[in-house]
Amino acid sequence: MSGMAANVIGLIGSALFVIAFAYSNMTQAMNFVLFNLLNLVGAVLLIASLSVHFNLAAMVLEIAWAIIAILGLGKAWLGRKKA
């Protein structure tokens, strides 16, 4: 992946984080599947970007963010099945 493509992918990932954050602050009824999916895709895109422009602190943060989003998705899906 070229440096320019990595930047675009990273910017899209960052935009997804901002969209998820704005959504969580503006919605009346939170859809946790949507919220965690936006965060997971954003983290994966930023991890891809960081594979070209490596930064250890940012990589650790994005991996943690992805793990939390996966756990949140699991909890949200299990909650939907029980409802």
C-alpha cells in the first residue's frame, strides 16, 4: 500500500470514530451494534494505515479499541437474541 493510500484509509477510519462518537452523543436510543461496528471498522482501517506509517503507541491503542469493539458487538448481539 502506498503512503497516500494509507493516509486516505487512516482518515476514513478516523472519520468513522468521529461519526460513532457524534452518534453516541446525539441519539435518543443507542444502537450498540452500529456503534461498535463503526468503532471496529475505524480501528481496522487505522491499523492498516499504521502498518505503513508505524507508531507503536497508536498501534497499541487501535488494537485495544478493536478488541473493545469486538467485545461490545458480542454483548450487543447476545442482548438482541435474548430480547
